[in-house]
Amino acid sequence: MAHSIGSKPLLLKNFNLHEILNYSAKFSSATGNRSVAANISKGLKLFGDKFVSKISFTEPDFLRNDDFFIQGFVKAEMKKKVTYKPSVQIRTTCQVISATCTCPAGGTPAFCKHVFAFLHAINDYIAKKLYEALNFFRSHFFI
């Protein structure tokens, strides 16, 4: 069952920029393509311009997998009415396992700017400890 990060905390407390860079390094070393660095920067701009929305996730069940499956929406940069759907698989150890995106540059594995915008949004959520704010709100205002 998918949960919105606004209704349930995404507990990847150790996820950080290092994990994003490790994921990009996998692509660069496997393909020899160095353009992924530009996509990290473009993704950060998309995130900063608030192009990322509606993040939801499914939790690991620990019987079949140790991974979070996280998805959301990222608006296209040039076509304002177009929205792409990136999704990432992140291990409970915070390692990014794979990513996909519905954009033309996406695929499996995806290393497009939409995936990196999405990973920056997850990083921001964790860095600002928004999961703690959600836990506080829920524990103080809901019985």
C-alpha cells in the first residue's frame, strides 16, 4: 500500500547527497557517460523551482525485500502541461538501487534530470527532518 509523505513518515534517516552521487557514479562508470553530472545540477534546479510533487512510497515488507519504492511527479521544464513520473528503489541502508522515469530520456535505469530532482526532494525531506515534524504533529494532535 502506498503512503504519502504527508501522511506517514519516510524513514530513510541516513539518506543524503552522498547516496545520490553514488547512484550517479554507477551510471558514469558503467557507460563512460559523464553527462550525469549536468543532470544532477539540472535536477537540483528543478527541485529548487518546485517542480517536484506528490511523493508517495511503499515500505519494505522484510519478507520479500528490504527496499522502499518511492514515486512522485516532476513537471517538465519546457512543456508546462507535461508531468513525468520518476520512481526510485532505495534500500533500507539508503543505497539507491534503481530508478525509472516516464520522460523520453528515462528508462531503466534512469539518470535523467527528473530522477535527480526527485532524489534531491527526498534528500531535502530527510535533511530537514520533516519526518520528525510529522511524527510530532501526529503524536500531539491525533489519539
